[in-house]
Amino acid sequence: MADQYLKIVNTPAGKSVAQSLGLPTPVNLKRWERSDQPFIEGQVLVGAAANPRAIETVTNILRTSPANVFHAAGPDTLADSAKVGAKSRGLDLSSDIEHTFSALVFDASGIRDTAELRALYDFFHPVIRKLGPNSRVLIIGQDPKTCRKAANAASQQALEGFTRSIGKEVGKKGATANLIWIAPNAEERIESSVRFFLSPRSAYVSGQVVRIGKSDADADKTNPATPLAGKTALVTGASRGIGAAIAETFARDGATVIVLDIPPAMTDLETVAKRIGGKPLACDITEENAPKLIAEYIEDLGNGLDFIVHNAGVTRDKTLGNMPEHFWDMAIAVNLTAEERIDEELLERKLIKDNGRIVCVSSIAGIAGNFGQTNYAASKSGVIGYVEHMSRSLKNGITINAVAPGFIETQMTAAMPLTIREAGRRMNSLSQGGLPVDVAETIAWYCNPQSSGVTGNVVRVCGQSLIGK
Ligand code: NAD
């Protein structure tokens, strides 16, 4: 069921009524619309603390966009590393006071102690109110786990609270704030992530922290319009909802997609497959022989898989005391056990190619827990544990990550009672539900060939939900 409130508050009369009653006034989020769309436009302000590590890379990435890039007056080290050509110049805020920014990007990777945190205030304080609608804040820091000194780790961890709080302040403009923590020598691995977090593809991702590590994979240049060209993907639960959106987004980005769902969903599955030029595969992933069946299907195609997305999922809600045992068994079997068994089979037969991607779909219920969902939340927490552990043992450049959707507008959420649905929609920094495509875009970013340093992450696609940590 469409979000009628979002439509109404985006009319002049609706907006003024909502404002006078103190109700939320969510803005229409801008999403990715066309393949030749630049990842960012407008005016972007870039700044850095002393000894920045990523500023040069960030600046070079921004140069590939039509955005006007300004550099805030910063430490001396910035002057040399920020030579960006005619499009950019130093910014004097007293004379450039009329600017509205589409993004503020700050390289905080050089902050070594708590005193140096002052650089955050100095950069953001004068300009934070100059962010335009649907704008972006992106902060780059060093992964605290890789810091040698306590003061360094403390100041880098501080970026998390800072970023999440900015997200809450700017969300009413439809703006997002996210943090990238890089490991030492991982500066060259941030391109796909910078592009993603600055672009409309991340419209519903806010308050998130992503760790990027070193990687031995070739950082091949990709065509930004079709970054997944030549790749083969398998998406489970793809006959509808989020799974269908993942399949469509992969196909849009150039991949060949095998779409899988249970036999009763075949008609819908075939419709999706036809629409995207994909291949339908009928399979109940909880069947004993499902991993073997899937592996043999991939073997017959002959080329192995580049991506597998474990999206199929079920809810079987009841409070624990009222829950029949088959509710418990089914949620665990579909949402957790099946993906472990399928991956085990595919990895053993070497059917996931080098530099391949495994993506699992968790849920904010797996982070925060939810009333009546002990089975579902256990399965979705288990997914997070699985991803974190597997990321330490996978070889040959294969990455594994999870997305944790919040309230997404699907058949599942449309069936909720009105009051619960409305609460779910509004209880986040953007005051609205996400769309299936928002989850799909995040998964496509994980699968980008340049995201080889992104592994073991759980990114919430929840508009920075108030629920959970
Ligand atoms: P959905 O019910 O619309 O789609 C799930 C798909 O999985 C269906 O097509 C279903 O037939 C398929 N499936 C179920 N059991 C299967 C099995 N045994 N074998 C093969 N396929 C099977 O759900 P959705 O809202 O699109 O959710 C997709 C994923 O996102 C799920 O894992 C869900 O838990 C997760 N999620 C959704 C939301 C949301 O707000 N919609 C929020 C958090 C997480």
C-alpha cells in the first residue's frame, strides 16, 4: 500500500498543515533514474583534518563527476594533496556564503587524538545548514581496530557517534550521513563506496559505518553505467518484492541473473525472468537435495557464479509461548540453514568464482529483536554471525556481506495493521519507508568489482531507523 502521507505532505497545503501540527514532513527521496546519470552533481565541499590519507583519491573520484568541487581552507598538508584542476578552488565561506551543497565530504583519517577531533567542528559547523535537499555527508576515517594507540582508536571511534548524530540532524532534508573506516593502505579501495554513498543509489542508507580493508584483487576500472557487465548472479526468493528488485537492478547493471523461487511461485518467477532476460530456477531451498540441485544447475551453465544473494526469507510470527514448533523450524531453515548449506556446496565445488560475492539478507529484527519474532530475529542474527565468521575464512578474493533492511514497502509490510505500519514508516531519520530498490542498490554496490575490500560488513537499509543500535 503506497505511502499516502508522503504524497500529501509534499503538496503545499499538506506541508503547511503537517508543519503547523508538528508532524513529520518527509521529502521525496531522489533515487537512481538513468544509466548516464552522474553519481553526484551540484556543489561539493571537501575538507580534511591534518595528515589526510584519502583526500587525493576522493578528489580524483569527484573529478569524474560534473560537480563543482570546493576545498575548505584546511591544514597545510591539504594544499598539496588537493590539486584538482579548474573545477575546484579554495572556498572562503565569508564570501561564498550563498552556497548550497549537494555533499560535504571530510577526510578524518589523520585524526590521531581527541584534541584533533576539533577539526570536525571547524569543518562542519559553518556549513552544515547549507546542505540542500537529498544531499550527502560522507566521512572517511581509519578503522579503530587497526589503530595502535588508545587515543587514536578513541578519536576514530568518535567518528561513529558524530556521523550517526549528523544523520539524525539532516534526515529531515532527505539527506544522509555515512562513515567509511579504512584499514592502512586501503585508500585505493574506496572508489565504489565513495560513489555509492554520494549517489542517489544510497537514498535510504544513513547512519551506517562501513569497514574497507586491503585486497589483492585487481581494482579494474568498470563502466559506471554497467559495472556488473559479464557477471552471472543467482538471487533466491526472486519472484517478487526485494528479490525481484535485486534481480532487476543486477540486470540493469549488466549482469545475467538466475532467479530462484519455490515451485508455486513459478508464474511470477517466469515473468521476472522474462522481463530481465534471466533464467528461472524452481527450487525450495530447504529441500535436502537443494544445494546439489543448484550446484548442478550452475555446473550445467558452465561458467560458475560471480554473485549469490541469499534473499529468500519467511516470517512465522507468534509470541514464543504460542509458537508452534513448525513456525520455529521453518524460519531457521529458510532464513539461515539453507544459505549455509548452499554456500558450502558451491564453495566445495568451486562454483563461486575468484573475487566472487556472497550477500545475505538479514533484518533490523536481527539487530534489535522484535515482539513476536523470536524465531525470525534469531535466524537474522544468525545471518550476521555467519557473515562475520565467513569473511575471515573465505579465500580467492571472495567477499561476504549482509544487508539489514528496516521498513521496506513490500507485500509483507502492506499486510501489517495500519498503526504498526505507520509507526514503522516514520520511526527513522527520513520519516518514510524504503523501497525494494534501496536494498537492491546496496547489494549491487557490494557486488561492484571495485568493492573487493568490502567484506564482513552489515549495512542497514533502514533510513537510520530509531530501532536497534
Ligand atoms: P517476500 O515474502 O515478498 O519474498 C520472499 C521470497 O522468498 C518469496 O518470493 C518466497 O516465495 C521466497 N521463499 C520463501 N521460502 C522459500 C524457500 N524455501 N525456497 C525458495 N524461495 C523461498 O519478502 P520480501 O519483503 O521481499 O523480503 C525479502 C528478504 O528481505 C527476506 O529475507 C526478508 O526477511 C528480508 N527483509 C524484508 C523486510 C521488509 O520490510 N520487507 C525487512 C527486513 C528484512
